[in-house]
Amino acid sequence: MALTHQDIRNCSAKITEALENKRLKLAFDTIGQALSSLSAWQLKERLTELEDNYRMMLRYMSDGVKDPRQEKIYHDLLRAVWQIADLTVVELKAQSAYSVLYDYRKNTGRYFPETPLQLIHEQDEQKLFNVLSSTLLWSADEQRIWADYIANDLYSDSGRCLSITALTLNLEELFDERKINILLEAAENFNEEIRQRALTGVLLALRRYDSRLYLYPAIKNRLEYLAENTQFVRDIRHIIQQFILSRETEKVSQIMKDEIIPGMMKISPVLNEKIRMKDLFNETGIDEKNPEWQTLIEDSGLAGRLQEFSEMQMEGVDVMHSSFLHLKNFPFFSELHNWFLLFNKNHRSLENKEFSGFANILAESSILCNSDKYSFFFSIGMMPEKYREMIAGQFSVENDAIKDMLKEEITEKTKKAHPAARQYIQDLYRFYKLYPRNVNIEDVFAAKPEFYRVPSIAQFIADEDNMRIIGEYYFNRNYFEEAADIFTHLLEGEIKDETLLQKRGYCYQMLGNLRYALNDYQKAELFNENSSWTIKKIAYCYRALKQPEEALAYYRRAEQMTKDSLSLEMSIGHCLLEMQHYDEALKHYFKVEYLAEKKEKAWRPIAWCSFLCRKYEQAKDYFQKIIAFNPNATDYLNIGHVCLAMGNNREALQHYASALALHNGSYEKFLEVFTPDIPDLLAAGVKEADIPVFLDSLMYGENIS
């Protein structure tokens, strides 16, 4: 009986944990149990042989026999057991039809009929990809042949790039020192498409197999050599940054779904009337833009979001994913290798002379990833004829606007790292997120740990400059846990930096670790006691930690640095309120009301503070202003308290009923907000014995109408 996918995951995790902790007896037992469900007699014999060798080694150690080769023998044994473990898991996955990556092996058997040289000479990219993504362990001859193929410019870029991706996917399933060496060699290739794919594959392989790399000194030495190459290190950092930015993709897609598209749909009837869509397809006036379009977008509130998206795209965030996620159902994408194919305007799937100009533009542009370029081209063919004619005419390399766009892209390419890395990672993202048969492949974009936490990768980026850049990437995208981790690493050295302390404190604050945040802010204060930002953050932490006296002292200091700050006045008022200095708090709230353009910001604290200091008429007046302006459930609750304190029981019940209604009629939710206020009601003179009776009246609906 084949194991379930979860059984295989659990088995693999148990073996990995045992080997990482060098608990070989447990590893042998677990692998043996897994092999019992397979007919892989060669693996079983090899496992028995390795376990016998291990027991013999243990016997020699018990007898006190000294062997200068003991460490090497032990490491050789560990490598061999890891290898058996990997092959066992692969066989389990193949038996259970674990994923599409095992289809080719299942259909053709373990030993492929094609030799490497035959595959290369056939130039069948689909077959080449399927074989390389499914191969088991390579021989030295196979490594040499494939290394020569990838390094040889006489072969097509497309085939060699697909080979790199196939090896990357293969390494996600099975460790092979020779394949990692191929990627390390290709990571120095002069062809940027090959180079960036290989660098990405290296990063993914190092993250996955870091715990066993100490057993492979050749890989370790090659990595140390590459760490001296500044271009290699810079490219590694850039790819890590692209993976960080990939975490923004789902956020962007959600904003598009929830805000941008609904917003555009709302204005589309008006926009259609304003711009007269039929005029777009008249021969005259095709290049004119209506200035009213921009006004409509600005009035809709979408302009800010669209500008934000534009800036995110310039930074490298994948803002196009949501636009193309529904365009991956073309037959072209049923073939696995096509998800990673370089866009080729001469590809047989694009044989449409009508759109040859459009294909040329897609080939030249670096805005879209390869997968989306194919999607875009195929979607054009699905359009009504008049739209296709317009696109065929307008999207031409002879069009001046197109020329300017491509020229601008070329200029941008010279300013930043090569776009091949961004495009490739976006192609990978679409495969892992959208390929329908991917359910059992581990998503590399969800895998942990973060790259900077992997020792074999950290050697490239552990210096201050690189760690600062990566830390800022996390910080600016609001990934505060990772940013705080990196800032901690930087602060553990000799670096004494006010800004780093401020930023780590801010990370802790946003993560809810207020005492850590306060500690960092206070350390930063030692560097600059006149930083109003730091002073205000210290005050905030004290107030959030329910220490209003300490908070007030810092807010007073900040007040001396920043005159007429309404937010400071409000914060000082809140501290005084929490200290029960109600009359003094009211002075600050009234000052805010007097100076603020939006005076309603001060109404709630004025109303509540007035209630607490027994100024019931004043409290009621302000609560009535709030209810006339923009009330919520708490506002009705609070004015109900005021009325109850004034003895206006019926009016109090009416307001409580309104609060209850805004809690969807849930008496439990109403009690959750009412109960904490009971001490304030008692202080206002309401009798404790009357409160449950009064609440029952609310439940019965008595005396409300």
C-alpha cells in the first residue's frame, strides 16, 4: 500500500532530523521501515551494508582501537546514508505519483533510453527538460557532458536556460553534489540569462542542503572562492532582495482584487461616456488623451494607489501577477517546461504574422516576465477582430512611443542589476503558485529559513554593507521580525548606531515587544537626547505599558522641542486622563479642539473626560455632536452612561439599545464593552444593585420607545 503524501513528508522529516543530529541508529531504522514498502532491493542491500559497517566501526571504538582515518570514514558513511535516504524518499514519491516531476520517471523507468549526448543533439527542449528534472545521481562523465553543454555558446540559450531550471527543480527533490557544482560553474557564465538562473538555483540548493554541506569540502571551497568575487556577491544579494519582494505579490494581488478593480468598475460607466470608447477606434485622434480621464481617476480615490503601484514596480515588486494569473490556461502551459521558456518571438506557438510587431516588442521589453509575455501574446489572439487590428497597427517597433519606451527601459537596465533575475524569479513564482498539478511540490517561496539565516549563504552577505541593505529591504516592506533579526546581528558587532537602535526599537514596537522597544529607544537616547522622534517613542512605550507618569514626563520634553503639536497635546491629555487628572486633561483637549481644523478629533476625549469629572451637561452636549456627526456603538454606549448618571433612565435605555443594535443585537458583545465601565458608573452615583435590573430592562425592551 502506497504511503500518503503526508506520510512521505513525515518520514522525510524524521530521517532528516535524525541525520542532522547524527543519530544514525534512528536513521537506519526509519529508512529501513520506509524501504519495506518498496521493491528497491538494491537500496535495501546498500542500507544493510552501511549499517553493518557502522556497527563494526562502533565495535572498534568500544574496543579502544585508534584509527587516524576515523573522521573521514564517519563522514563518508554519513554521505552514503544521506544518499540512501534521499533515494528512498524519491522512490516513495515516484510510487505514489507524488507530483508532476515524477511523471517522466514513472512512464519510462529509472534508466532513460537517451544518453546525455543523444539528448543534446536531438535539441528537443521538452524531452531535455523532463529528463534533467527527473534524473537520479550523476556520474562524473554525465557532469562533464552537461557542464560542457551549458558552457557552450553554440547551443541555444533557450535549451541551456531550461537545463538550469530543470537541475534546480531536480535538486529540490534530490541532493547531488555534481549538479550543485554544475550550477556553481554556470553562476559564472557570461550569459546573464544562464547566470541569473544558476545563481537562483545555487541559493535554493544551499538553503535546502546547508546542514550537510560540511560533508562536501569541494563545494565549501568553491563557495569560499566565489565569496571573493564582488559581482557574484552583489548578484546574490540582488536575488535575495527579489525573493523578499516576492512576498509582496499576494498583497498587491489582494489590493487589485479588493480596491483597484472594484474602483475602476465603479467609474467605468462614467469613464465610458466621457471618453466615448467607440472614438478610440477611429483613425483620427487615436493618439490623443483626454485630460478628463485623469480627473475621473483622481476623483475616484484610485490615483494614490496607482502611483504606489508604479513606484512598487520600479522597485521590482511583481505588480503584474494579478493581471496574468487567469491567463495560464492556454494549452501552451500544459507542458511543464513552457513555464520557464525564454520568450522567443520565433517560437512555433507564436506563428502569427499579423502580430509579429507585437512579438518583437515583447521580446525587447523587460517589464513582463517570460511566462506573462506568452500569456499576453496568446490573449491578443482571443480578442475581437477590431481590437486585434488596432493592436497590430499600434504596437510596432516603428512607433515613436514604443521606441521611447524601449529606450527608457534600456536606460533603466544600466542603472540596476540585470532584469533576468527579476523575470526568472517571477516565472518561478507563477509556476509554484499557479501550475495546477503542483499541489505536492514544496513551494520555494514559502520555504524557511530566510536566506540570510543560512550559514553557507551568509558568508556572501554577512558584511555590514550587505546586511544593512537587506535589513532595510525587510524594514521598508514591514517585515519587522526579519529586520529586527538583521539589526540585532549588526548591533552585536562594534557598531554603535543611533539609527539602528531606533529602527530595531520600531520593529519591536510593531511586533508588540514594547519592553524591548523601550530599551532600544532609551539606548538611542544616549546617543542623542534631543531627538524628538526618540523621545516621543519612549513616551508612547511607557504609556502603552500603563506607566502614564513616566510617559507624561517624556511627552513634556517633546512638547518643549515641538511647539503647538496637536498630537502631543492629545497624548498629554490621555496621560493626564489615565492619571485621573481630569480637569487638567480637559485643558489640553480643548486646546486641540480650538487649534485643529477637524475639531471632531477632540470631541470624544472631551466628552468622556467631562463625564468622568461630573460635568454631565457638557459631556452630553459633546456626545450629541458626535452622534450627529459620525457615531459608533461606543458613542451610544457612552452617552447612555451620561444619561444614566443624570437620572435620565429612559433616554439611557434608548442609547444603549442603539449600541446593542450596532453590535448586531448581540447581548454578549454589548456586555463585553459595558462591563469594564461599571466602576465609572458607580463613581458617578449609579447604584450597583440597579445595574443588573437596568440591563434586564434593556433585554426586555422596556421603556425604550
